[in-house]
Amino acid sequence: MWIGILIICGMGLYPPWTDTLDVNGYRFEMPGKYGWLFSHPGLRRFNMVLYDLRSGAWLYQTGIHLDLARLGIQWLGVGLISLGLIISLNKNVLP
């Protein structure tokens, strides 16, 4: 049980991130890297240059945020495996 708790805490400290790209109101999200919770792994470099010469502004914005869906699935998987191990080990110990 304690190993499962330690793994879940480790996943929380080194979570998955999502890179976002906003282009003219359209939002694209791509799975990013894993990185420390208090210092994200950095933005992915997008191979595009969208610059409006008339307005002098960039036509896209990038961002990064925690990927809570992937983190939740990981936590659920570790929790279910830990629960299964605890149940199977308790069945072997009890007569």
C-alpha cells in the first residue's frame, strides 16, 4: 500500500503537461513532456511563423498547462493495481 502511495505522490510531483497553440481563435492541444510540478518542462517549438505585417502582431499564442486527464488516468491505474495487490495478498494471509 505504501509503495502505491509513494508512486502516486511521485506522479503528482512530476506530472504530464499539455502544450497549447491558439491560432486566430482556434485552440490546439498536444500532449507535452513530463516535468517537475514547480517548473514546467518548457514549451514545444512550433514550426510555424504567423506574423501579420499590417498590424505588426503575432497571429498565434502558445501556452502550457497540467494535463489533468492523463494524470488522473495514471493515478487511477496505480490505485487499482495497488488495491488488487492488497486484496490478493490479504486473501493469501487469511485462512
